Amino acid sequence: MGIVFYENERIFKLDTPHSTYMFELVDKEGFMLHMYYGRRLSDYRTADLTRTDFGKAVPSNNERERCSFNDCMPFEYATHGLGDYRDDSFKVLNPEGYTATSLEYRSHIIYSGKPAIKGMPATFGKDDECTTLEIIADDPYNGLEVTLIYTVFEDVDAITRSVRVKNTGKYANIKLTKVLSTCVDFEDGDYDTIFLHGSWARERTIDRNRLGYGKHYVSSKRGESSHQEHPFIALLDKNTTEDAGEVWGFNFVYSGNFIAQAEKSQFKTVRVMMGINPEDFCWNLHTGEEFVAPEVVMVYSHEGIGAMSRTFHDLYRKHLIRSKYRNVRRPILINNWEATYFDFTTEKLIAIAKEASELGIEMLVMDDGWFGKRNFDDSSLGDWIVNENKLPGGLKYLVDEVNKLGMKFGIWMEPEMISPDSDLYRAHPDWAIHIPGRRGVQSRAQFVLDMSRPEVVDYTYNQVRSILKSANIEYLKWDMNRQITDLGSSMLDAGSQGELFHRYVLGVYELQERLVTEFPDLLLENCSGGGARFDPGILYYGPQIWTSDDADAVERLKIQQGTALIYPMSTMGAHVSDCPNHQVGRTTPFETRGYVALAGTFGYELDVTRIPKEDREMIPAQIAMYHKFNDIVREGDYYRIASFLENGLWDCWEVVTKDKTEAVLTIVEVLHQPNYKSRRIRLKGLDPEKTYRVATFDIKTADDSTENVLELKGDALMFAGINAPDGFWGDFKSKLIHIKEI
Ligand code: DGJ
């Protein structure tokens, strides 16, 4: 059992294989005080962890200084306005205009398994895989029941938290203005934080900083998790490295506005919080109604950042992604976006498909521009009717022709959007999110459909459904190319506009839930102008996400490193794209582009009929490489060895099978240095006792090279290391090394 309540001491102890989380109930008032989150403890008995210099962790004998008590105690869920001046997790606006909240423990239940969260994504596990604790607490003044929900997994060092709030009827309606999903108070210490920052084409760049006093946060108020900031925060000891030291990672299973914050207090304690961004959030809770805050995943590692990443990867592969494609090789696709942009016809697509199929590519994906009168990005979103001028014979004809070549067919849609220049907008202008009488702010010449309206969700779903039913479409790229402005829904009354952001996300989740339920065989790849909706929430619906619109092999080293900090490689959409690269103008070797794309789902994004002959001729070997190594990349343990982001010169990562019998190592020498000694690379994650064969993969033969093969014990490979092979003359060169037990 991963969760135990020690009744006499009134302590809750939550254990994962290598971590312990503890809190206690104190005083007749039912304070819930956080005690410990860290390396696994064998016993619940510890020193008096919540005591301070002021005395015992109970304020009742010292009413005079109650405020001091509230302002320094490690609260399990921080309330508002009663003396804890650190940031809070829970705030309301009651009908009398008061905002303060307080919580008193009332009861709890512990049970096997994990409940789903209705209408929202969440990790899952069978009864023998996880245990759940629900702490039921009251805010009597506001007539609210607040349930803190914790689940611990037996097989992964992860704990999830969410919060459910119920209006028990003191007020007919009470406005929730802040309901964060987790709050953890840490003991004083010198911590660093890691956030992931970015922009379009530069998503999820790792940003590590010393945590100073005050509040440090990232957030989104864009209506999606965003390119710019990411629903993730790691707190780590200042000495923690990739392979050693303590780190606590928090990731939000949600695809909308969020806040992730660390606050260092006057006493050097640190409060980490995560949840729906309270800005522009105001939820009406009527008598008897419940509001459930999305889930936060918390991962602890005392073996460095790499172990934290591997835990997230395992959790998401096993307990979050539901798709039938989760554990199988995905079809190698070729997408026509960078090949043609809007300028294509059936004839052109079939020419690409024909060439691609002969090279071994398995699926053609038709991107933006096939519907309405969309020859540029300024019209027709919402009019999901095939443009027969471009595609004579319609979708069915095209798909059948592609199928005849032995290829699957996939399609692009952007279901949440509406162009002002569309029949849909002309018929239903009020379906766009807008403020009546105010000129709407366009982005990419489009507005966002109001997914808080059930009829809009229904209409949109039927549009997607009828396209998918119209031909043998086996893959959908679901795009979302702008963020939300003009916050206004014509369905919501004046007192409910603060619900729009969250209702929008719930509408999107409903759409995708209906989609994956009706089309369980569909391979769904989410996308948002590249990687603006790369979050665990959306992974619940589709097993892969387009990582970034920047597929330059060098830029991708940084983007994929940042993404793999949390997400398994099996989730990262990665393609070999055209050169000079369309985002940075850089020309990298085709071979390197292939090795970098191998670290994700692998596919192509170029006009295969027009690329240089020698590149085209390499494609069959790259496809063989994918089939040889994808099982390892998709299912294995990921180890970071060198980071171009940090050293500015080279990058190196390794993936090892769970049974440690096989591994693949990728080395990219981004900038070649003159006159340097060969690099010594210490492998990771192998079995020191096993003997391995180490060979360089030869792209010319699509097989391991027979030259310079090593046969060495795992300990020699990990502790003494190997020399990087020769052949790095010039920039952007790369090598793939295959390590296999003999
Ligand atoms: C943004 C996506 O990230 C691209 O791959 C492409 O699908 C375009 N949208 C199409 O408009």
C-alpha cells in the first residue's frame, strides 16, 4: 500500500519506490501541515518537522501571534487572506464581497486505483498500480468542501495531485477566483529552478537559474499552454547535475492557461505551486456543484535531472497516453507543408507520394490548403469542403490513389478556428470568441471558435467526422494556429465571462475525446503553430505532438533536449526537412537531419521529387535505420550526455533498452574545432556486467560498420568511456553508434 495514515500521530505517508511525501494534521482546528517530500523514508517517525522557533505547530495557545504562525507554517494547501502572506492556492469572491479562505480537515479515504477526472485528461492506473488518498476539508465560512486528491504510483516515482471544490449551500453561488492544483512548501535551502521558455520555432529551451527571494513564475494567459512558457517547473538543489542530486519536477496535465511558481520566503522556505492561471479566471459554483482543478504530476529524483526525465517518460508512456499507437512503430510519413505550402494539386501530391512510396515512406500527409478557397492563410477556416479546383475528384479519389501506391493517407485540419472570410463566419459571426461592438484582434487572419458553446463543439465535431468518414484517412494533424484574445462569449452572461478560458479547453477536450472514441484507429498528432500545445493534457488524446515548426537539425537539438526533459521521444514529432532550412536558412547534411529526426517519431517534410539525388538515395537507408532503432528510441531509457545548448559545440544522447541489452548513441558535432583531442564519451545506463559490441552505424550500407568494432564490458563503456569515432570534418556532422550485448 503506497499510502498510510498513522492515526495516533495523525500523519499521512505517501510512498513511491524511491520517494516519500508526508503531511500531518495538527490541532483541533484541523490544520494540514506539510512535513516532507524527498528521498524515501523507511518509517513515518521523524523529528518534529513542522515545529518552528516560535514553538509547537499549533497557534491556539498564542492567539496574539496567530498571524506569525500562518505566515511561516508549511501549509498543505495555502489559503487566502488570513495571515499567510506568501502566495495562496485558493481564493474566492463570496456574495458579501469577501475573498478569504481557510481549510479544516474533516475526514479522508484511501483506496486502490485512481479515479478519472470527468471531461479532463489525467494519468490512470489499475487498482494494483496505484493508490489514492482524498482529504476532505471544509471552509465553513464560505460553505465549501475542498477535497485534496493524491495518487501514488507503485511502479513510478510520481505523485499526482488535484483538487475538487463543492458548494455545500451556505451561498446559492460563490465565485472561485483561484483553485490551484498543487502547493508544496519546501524547507529552507539554496535551490535552483528550471523553466522552459521559448517562442514560435524556439520552443522549450531549458532555463536554469538560482532561486532568489520573492516570486518567480511562468504562466500562460494565451488560452493554450503556449510556445512562450511551459506548464513545468523543477526545483533542484544548486549542486544537482544530470546524474546526481535532488530534483523535484512539476508538470501540469492541462492545455490552457497555467501558472507555475516558486516563492522564496523571508525564512528561505520555498513554496512551489501550479494550477490554472487565476488571471481572467472566475468560476461560478452554485449550490451542489463541483469544480475540479486539473491534475499536477510531481516527480522526485535524488539521482539528478536525467532520472527525473526518465520517470516522467515512464509515467506518460504507461499511465497517460491511451492511443493504440503508443507502443508501436508509427508509419513513416511525408508531409507536404514545406514541400508545397498552399500550392498543390492532386497531381502534385500523387507525384510526391509515388516517389516517396518507392523509397519506402509509408504515409502521405496533406497539410493546410485543401479546403474552401484557401490558397493562402487568409480564408476558409471553418469551411471544411474539399477544393475541387486543387483536388479534382475530391478527397476519395486522392486517398484511393495514394492507397494504391501502398501508402496510408493523413490529413491536416484546424478545427478550432474560423476565418472572417468564410461561409461559416458569414452565417455565425457570434460563434467566434469576441466582445460585441469591439473590433476583433485577428491573428494569422483568423478568429477562434467559441468552444464553450455546446452547439459549436457539436458542429465542429461533425465537420471533422464527415471529413474522416469521406475517405480512408488514417492520420489527423490537428492544428491550432492562434491564441485567444477578445475574451468574450455570446453564450455566457456578464457574471460568467471569467469561465470562458477554462470552458474553451473543456470544449477542445470534449472534441478530442469524441474523436478518439469514434475513431480508435486514427493516429492523432496534435500541433499548435508548431509546439505551442505540447503538454501532458493533449497527450491523453494523441500519442504524438508536432514539436516545433523549426525542423533545422541544429535548432532541434535544443528544442528536443528541452522537450525530452519531460516528454518521451515517442511523443516528439520530428521530420527530416528541406535545406536551406526554411526557418534559419542553414544547410545541414541529410544524414544529420536523419539522426536528429530519429530522436522523435521520424518522418519527412520536403518535396522528395526535387531534393538532391544523393539525399533522395539516402532515404531507403534512413528508413531501414528507423526500423532498426525505433523500438529502442520509443520504449527505452533516455540519457543526456552532452548538450549543445550548454557547450555551444556538440550534442550527444543515448537511449538504452529497459533490459539493458541494446543502446543507440547519437553524436552531433555542431561546430567543428581545430586541433582537439578526440572526445571521450562515457556511456550511461548499461549493465556493468554485460559485454557489448560497439559499432558505428553506416548510413551507406544501412547497417553496423564492421570497422573499428569494440567488444567491451558495460563498466568499461560507462566508467572509462569510448572515443568518439573519426570523421567529423566540417560542421554539423554526426554519428550513430549501436551498442548491443553479445
Ligand atoms: C502550423 C504547423 O505547425 C505547420 O506544420 C503547418 O501545418 C501550418 N500550421 C499550416 O498552416
